[in-house]
Amino acid sequence: MERIPEQMGYLIMTMDGAVISSGGDLENNEKIADIISKTISTSKSLYVPDEQFQNMSILYQHYHYSVCVSNKKIHVSKIRHDPNTLENDEVKVVTEGS
């Protein structure tokens, strides 16, 4: 996970939220691990038959969290981005003062 461009930190967690591995800004960050774990649990209530959760992005002005589940582990990357550029189908969040 350390090879992702512009990555500021990462977490690898069990499905119940226990941190297996971490680094950078997210090293030993149990608070973020707990929030991500609860967010994934909450998203399960949005279950639609024949569809599976693939990934989730949580966007902030200068970085975002990219979250995916693979091999019964939760992978989280904190990635720096320029708030003025858009890629693919990303939604730009406009706030007061932007």
C-alpha cells in the first residue's frame, strides 16, 4: 500500500476494525480506524440485492480516504489531492469561501 501516488498514510484492518498494519499519517490511528469501521457497518444497511460494496471515498478539501474491502480485510489510504482538479466522475464539493 505504500506505493500509491500522493498517499499520506494507510491502514489495514480486520472486518471488526482492529488495526493489522498502518503507516504515515494513519500510523496507529485507532480513532480513524473506528470511524471507518462504523461507516462500513452503517453502509451495510444500504444493501441492495445482487450488488456488493466495492469501494468508498470520503472527501475533504485537500485529501480523501479511499476505502475498499478485500480478502476479509479493510484497506484504507489517505491520499492528497488538489481541490481544484477533478478526475473521472468525482464530485467537487463546494463550501463557503471556496
